[in-house]
Amino acid sequence: MKIDKPTEIASDVSIADTPDAPQVTVEAVMYELKESGLDALKAPNARRRLGDLSQKQHREVLARLVKLRPRYPKITDELLVHIDELGQ
């Protein structure tokens, strides 16, 4: 699946400087992203959960995905770039 711009998938997601989301939300985001990759960003629940994350949690999710990448083929460069751009 090739996606030219992150806005084509998750234009309604913005990572705000908000209080931390519950840890269960972080774990749900991690599960969706590592198992479904870019397809997860099309799901309304995944977009909502990403939007619930604080900037700190967003950075932590990105770092965890990078570490898990060798074990999960759905974690691609393209996914990491999209996730990174959502936090900017």
C-alpha cells in the first residue's frame, strides 16, 4: 500500500500537548500499529486513540515501534514517517 501524504489517512488526527492518555490507550495504539501497520491509520478507533496521546506518549510510541520493527513486518519506514509527522 503506497500513500503519498499522511493526510490521506489520518488528516483528522492531531497530537496535542494534553495530559497523558491512560496506559491502556497507549497499549491499544501499539497493538493496532504493530499488527496492522498503515491500515491501522484508516480505522476511526486508531485515529481517535492517536489523537488522545500526549506529545510525550506519541514520542514513546514511535520509539517503541522502532525497537519492535525487526519482529513486526507491518512496521515499515512509511508507517514510522506517518506517525512522526502526526506529532509535528
